[in-house]
Amino acid sequence: MATSHPDPTTSRHVAVIGAGAAGLVAARELRREGHSVVVLERGSQIGGVWAYTSQVEPDPLSLDPTRPVVHSSLYRSLRTNIPRECMGFTDFPFATRPHDGSRDPRRHPAHTEVLAYLRDFAKEFDIEEMVRFETEVVKAEQVAAEGEERGKWRVESRSSDGVVDEIYDAVVVCNGHYTEPRHALITGIDSWPGKQIHSHNYRVPDQFKDQVVIVIGSSASGVDICRDIAQVAKEVHVSSRSTSPDTYEKLTGYENLWLHSTIQIAREDGSVVFENGKTIYADTIMHCTGYKYYFPFLDTKGEVTVDDNRVGPLYKHVFPPALAPSLSFIGLPWQVNNLYNVYDLASVNTFAAFIAYDLIVWLRCTQKKKKKKRSHWFNLVS
């Protein structure tokens, strides 16, 4: 498909950080408008979290800040939790293609089908030509200089060719938020002798054969993983904060899977006591407790902060007023309906498409009204 040719009088040089679903659609929309776009992707392929790998981090809880980071959090058995009809971009439906049996035609397909769909999307719109693979953004900060450079961004990236410093008119952050784990706070856990792992480092259930496993969390990953592990484990006990304190029930269809309330305490003798009064001697605790928003490369001099896992201040969950329009975030909201949305690609796709358009509107407005105050833009689009 033919690409747009930037107009040097109106085009902006934009860095998109990340080539997952949000980064791909942002890059497409920006280039359609005639902007010069570079997508910086630290992995070797597009897809972001949907690029499955069997590799896991050496620290099972991912607490060591010096650890080698594995971006994907997919487990091998994962399938989408909403139908494919709800997951496609508006002008590129998530249909089965090709019709030769090589793809997963189910309404709730495996993660491999989602990655194949994103590859189809990138191929259809020639997006990969904008992507620099195996390029990690080390730092992004606003240039302090006056004149021509004022308001621009210096982006430092690292690849096999070394470290490069470049200047961009705008930075769009699409680095995802399924890489830096959150953990349950458990009284006595430091002296508990068993093993712990976060779902970020879970791929297959084999290592839990004949074990007693406690899974903390009953959202999408917790529901999937407890059932996955139950196929090989001796017992699986799910701890959920969404239940009443006295909850204790065997889950339908399983002889070795129980639902509990939250954990009260973990003890030195290997036992774990739940709020419902039940005591379980467990081999492993699995934290299916979600992730933190994390932007280690981004220096905003305090204009954007992450407080209690909330990123702000942001207009429309995208634009920090003090740094707009040159900095934006795409794909931050993750729970946009009543379903479990930990791996809901649709929320990323739809939100990214609308916000990429908002960014374009902003760039248009600042080009036409660059002598007016930035706050005037809010009146133009409200």
C-alpha cells in the first residue's frame, strides 16, 4: 500500500516507542496524516505482549531491578477472552485469513492468531518499514534549549550498532504495561519456606506436577492459570479478594481446585492460613496480581508521575497538559468494560485509533495557532 510523503512545512518528526497494537495503529494514523514516523521496538518482531516466547526471567518474581527483562507475559495455553469480532481495527476486521486451515478460526482464538492478525495489519499498511527492531529506548527527555530546539525531545536509544541520540518533535509512548509485576502483600511471607512466582514468568504447568499450589488473584490470568495448573498439580487453591471472608468452595468440574478468600498469614512451617480459617501447606504461591505502569526511560522532570499505579496528570488518559502536544501515551486504560480485560486487545485497538486521531488534531491546531497559548486547544476539541 502506498505510503504518505511528509510535507516539510507541516510534517512533524515523531518517535513511537513500542511496536505492539497501540504503536502499530498510532504509527499508521500519524503517517497517514503526513508525519515522519520512527517506531522504536526493543524486540525482534512486532506484536508487543502478543509476541509469545517460552523464555522467562531468571528471577521468578521479577523483583531484581538488574534482571534481564522479558517483555511478553503470555502463557502457552492463552486464548482471547472476547470474540474476534470485537477485537479488530474498524477498517481491518479480525477475520480468519487465509482460509486454508493454517490459522485458528475460532471466535476466541489462541494468542498465535492475534499475533498473526497484527502481522497482517502491519503488512497491509507497510508499517514495518517504519520500525527499528532490537532498539531499546534508554532515555527520552525534553530539550531545554531555546529557539528551534525548544519543545523538542531528545531520544537516546541502544541497539547492536551502539547508542544513538536523536531529536524528535513529539514522542508517543506505547510501551505497554504487562512487564513490571505487582505482588500481593502477605504477612509472614519473608519467612515462608516455599517457592513464589509471578504469572509474568508462567508459560506451562509442568513444573507444578504433584504440587500444592496457591494462586493469588481471580482475574483473567488467575482464572486461566489455576485451571491450567490443576491438570498436573495435586491441589490448587485460589485466593480471591473479590469473595466474602468465609468463602471456601470446590470449583465445578475439578476435584482438586478450591476457591478461598484472601490470605491471612504465611508461616515458617510452610502453612498458609486464609481468612476463612482454612490452613494449607503449599509448595508454591503464584502471584496473578497484575502489573505496574512503568516508564524507566522517560524523564519529564516530575510533570508525569505514577502514583498508586495511576499515571497523571493526563488529559483523556493521553496528554500531559504541561508537555502537550509533544508527549502522549497510548493504551494506558485496560479495563473498559465488564469483562476481564487483562489481555483485551480490543480495548487497546479502539482506544489507540481514537487517540491517534486526537494527536493528529492537536498537531494540526498547534501548527495553525502556534502563537496562541497551548490551553486554547482544549476548547477546540472539547
